[in-house]
Amino acid sequence: MDRRKFIKNGGLGGAALMGGAWAASCADKTSEEKAGNITPTGSLVIATWNVPNATAKAYEVLKGKGSALDAVEQGVMMEEADVNNQSVGKGGRPDRDGNVTLDACIMDKDSRCGAVVYLQNIVHAVSVARKVMEDTPHVMLAGEGARKFALEKGFPEEDLLTDKSRQEWLEWKKTSKYDPVINIENHDTIGMLAIDSNGDIAGACTTSGMAYKMAGRVGDSPIIGAGLFVDNEIGGATATGMGEEVVRTVGSFLIVELMRQGKSPQEACEEGVRRIIAKKENFRDIQIGFIAVNKAGETGAYCIHPGFSYRKYSEAGHEDIPAPSYLQS
């Protein structure tokens, strides 16, 4: 993502020095450390929560020499189509009026980005967001305009409210108590970041939003800089949890900027959570999780409450990694 040039004032020599520093850092790691959060060479993909089907699909694309952009799109599409994932795509929990509304965004190595908000009756919101990025002069389309655009592009229309989600919504209406549960079903928004064989980074984020939200509510997931941000010279970050708090701190952009200033992905994620906690008296009532990756393939994750994890697929293997938390159990 080149809208901001990290090396503009320092020239290519600065880039070479930075790359050399990262390479030296990785070379100095022990084999144990390399098996953890360091991937000195090769492609990798990380995603919020334990979504092995999504990361396996993305890594398959990467191993086939596909782009990071194709990888993140095809990866999160797995969750959008999974009716058992009630926080993303088809089968997602509806708003208070019984409508399933989807938000998604995508961002590539050249700072191109696209997003859709309040999209209804289209399963693959992330793919519509990519079409917004590639086929329009805009970044974001919303509501009926986004739906019409999707139909014009040939996306099939279908009812996203499954019987299971409908029955749960009808049960919820008996009390209509809005009380989000931390780490609900140990599943939430999926945000994904990938590095391909060319060393390029892309990211995607997609969700059906909070269950039983007010009609029209939009969280951080489709907001570039909040739910997702990628700078191909530095790295990328994505978020999950209470979206309103991520929007208030422009969380993903903040984390990438902290990495620009020299922090590791882990340090940057921790600072991103601390910024939210510092301005939120009742932070114990919410969950926020960030994941990040830099150009060297170093990854990081941090959250408020224990229970958040992220999937990582690289040459070192495919694993679910529990994120450190501010409120350690």
C-alpha cells in the first residue's frame, strides 16, 4: 500500500538498511523462535479466531503462487459460506428487525481498497468489496446501492437468514435484551492478512456484525484504518471484537504506524489494546483483539480478555495460537 511512502525521505538505501536489519534479526533467532512467530522466508497467512478452513484455503492459493489479494479473498469466503459461523456471511445473526446485514472490506499491496456496508441478500460481501475496489472510482458502497451493484456484477441473491439464526432471533425477541457476550461461541469477525511469494501483503475483513444490533449499525470491519489496514512497505493489521472501540482509536492504522516507528507486531498490538483501555472505564465488559504482521513475516496478537486466538499457516505449519491478553486468566 503505497499512498504513504515509508522510505520517501530516506531513499532506497534506507529500505535496504531496514531490510538488512530485519534479515539480521531473523537470522539471529533460535530454531525455537523461528518455529513460533518468525517466518524469515516464504508465504504466510494469519486470521482472527480458529478458522482452519479459511487459512488452509488462503495458503493453498499462496502455495500455487497466487497473490496475497486472491488468498485473503478466497480465504474469508470460506467463512462467509459456512452457515455454522453465525457471525459472518450466510447464517449470520440478524439485526433487531430480523435482517442479516453484512460489512466487509479488502485492501491490496498498492493501497487500493474497497468496502461494502449494510449489504443484504448477497453471501460474499468481501468479493463485492473487491469489485468496488477494482470496478468503481469509490472505496465504499452501502445498503441498497451496494446490493444493486452486486446484482449488476452477477452476484446471486439469496436469503441469508437460516432457520437456526431465525429461531434464535425469535427467542431473543421475547426479552429483547441487548447484552453482547465476550468471545461469543469463540467466534467473531474474520480478519485475514497474507504475504505472498513476492513479499506483497493484502488483507480482508468480513462480518455480519453484532447479533441483534440496531438496524443500520456498522462497526469497524468495513472501515479502512479501523478494522483493517495494510501498508505494503510496513505490514498489516486487522481487528475483532467491539467495533465501536476500534473505530474510536482507528486501531489497525495505529498498529501499522507503530510498526512503522519500529515496534514489533506484538508490541504494536499490545499498544493498540492499551489505547482502548485507557479511554474506556468499563473495558472489562468488552473484548478487543488485534493481529498484525510485518514485512519480515513477524506476527503478533493481543486482546483484552483471554479466549481470543489466531490461525497461522506458514512453512512452519498450521496452528491455532492463543493471543496474550491484558486480563490474563
